[in-house]
Amino acid sequence: PRCQTRCPRPDYTQCAIDCQTPHCSVFCPKDACSDADGENCSSPKCSTRCARPVCYLKCKNNLPCQNVCHPPRCTWNCRNPDVCAKPQCRLLCERAAGCAQNYELPALSPQYTVNRQFHAEKAHWVTFHWGKCGNECGKAVRTRKVVCSTGKDHECSFSAKPATQEVCEDNSGCNGFLVGEWSGCSQQCGKGKKMRKVYCNNPDEKECLGEKPHVEEQCWDHGPHCQQCEVTLFGGADFDGWSASFHVGQYSLDDLVGHGAKCEETSSVKVDGMCCKARVYQYGDFNQQTEGWTARLGHGNYTSDDLVDAGVENNDVSAMRVWLDEKCARKGQPVVGWKIPEPETFKMATNIFKPPQEDME
């Protein structure tokens, strides 16, 4: 087959001429001096002759070359190409054994030139180093990268692709403590604790190396929600229809109406803030002149039924006090349903002690 390696023509504006130092010699005739006796010769008749310097043209060419070949029509006298003799190829034209004919190459583009030193190799699989074993104590799986040398896997499909993963076993982390993820803080807005699962992966915990990691640590929750306090009254259906929002302060009947509340139509209430508290009153003067019902509300959403359970009657809220419980904000309150998580996986503790290993020859 006909093959060529076509490379971009060099940019001669980026070229430089590099010449070596020429080789020179001094030639003197037999009678080099003008004096007859030759004793006082100060200016011999000699000449210096230099060979032509050897110069090279050095050009920068960062563009990639392209191998251009026409596929020959060949007949292989074997059934399995893997056991056939490797064909010998040269850059120049040849008539390979079993080929019907040679083919003319497509015309050379103006921006390319032909490189007379052509080297080709058979596509093959390239394997990279194995990755780390997925378990530090016991069996797991490790992986590696395998690619075809041409960058296209289908061009190496004539041979089996090497494995990209295999079973491995690593016992370097055995006899060490394993830890799970930390739980959330047990307290909201204040001092609490967080916990995690810790166990030795050896049945006998005495065999575990290093100090056992802490199972419990203190934690503090001082997030923005601890200082947040807003109460919203809703009319119509639960949490729908008109709404009016209020921050920390005292609100008489006139104040509620001024904020857009329709006091006799309050169907639901939202108290937003972990330590936010509200007390609602039957009468607009905070029940000072007439005794009436009151209801205290904490963080949460209250439907019309919830309000009745809290002590509100006839959807009538005529006055309200809103405040931030400083004790709650300082000391917090327990998280409902708090528990230590059961992690799906554990990781090796970082404070494990490993004895020094002897150098291997």
C-alpha cells in the first residue's frame, strides 16, 4: 500500500540558520621565506584555507503530522490474524503479498509536506496503574484505566481488552477503630451534644491499635433561627386568604387592624422562630377591663382546630403580644426525635497508630 506522513509546511519566517565553525588550515610553500639563508624569516609566504561551513535550517513546527494510507486489497492465507506473520511496511510504494494492486494517494494539500521517515505500529491496549483497594481491612474491588493506543477502543477490538477491575484484599487497616458520621446537635438554640458509632473491627477491642475515638462531643446551636421571631395571622381557609405579619411587640385591636388583620376572621396562625412566643387575647385591651380567654402559642403552624385546642374561641383574636424567649435562645430545647444515626458505611479513624515497617530491599 502507499503511505505518507504529511506534516504542515514550516513557517520560514520563524526559521533560523545555524552554521558550524568551518575547518581551516594553514598552507606554507617549501621556500616560505624571501631571505636566501632563511635565518631571518619574519614573513613566510603562507596562506589560510577554510572549508565551506556546514549550515542547518532550524524551523519551529508545532502542528501535528498526519499519516495518510490507502487500505490495500489483501488476501490473508490464514484463518486467525493473530497467528499470521507480521507484514513489513515501508514508506515508499510496494506491492504487498496477496494485494491486487496499489492505489494512488489523494492530492497533497498546499499546507502539508511529505515526511520521508514514517514509523507505524500496531494498535494495542494501554493499561494504567491499579487504584487503591476500596477496603482497608478485607476484600474489596480496585479499578484501573485501560485505553486503546489510538484513542479509539474499537481499533483494538481484535484482541481482548484487559480487565478494568479486580478483587483485592487490604489488611493494612485491620485492628483499627472505625467511626460513623456524627449526629446532629441534640439541642436547638443552645448547648447540646452530638454522637456517633465507634467500634473495633477486631472481635477483641483490646487488639485495636491507638486510642479509641470519642463517641460524644459537645455542640452549640446559635443559628439565625434562634433569634428569629415572626407571627402571621391568616383568614379564610387555613393558611390562605388574607394574611398579616407581626414581629416582637404588643398589638392592640387597632394595631392588628392597622396591619391588615380582620380579627374576627382569624382562621390560622403561624409562629416562625424556634424561641418565638405569642399570646393572643379575646379583647383588644389585652383583657384589662373585661376578663376573657387567652392562648399561648409557640413555634409552629396552627390550624383552626389547633387554635381551638389552644384556647382560642370563635376565630376571634383582638390583641396579641409577641416576644423572644431569651431563656430558650440561650439554653435551647431538645430536638424532637433526636438519635444517633446508623451509618451505612464506616471510615477508619485518623488517630490510629501503626508500627513502623522495615525497609524492603
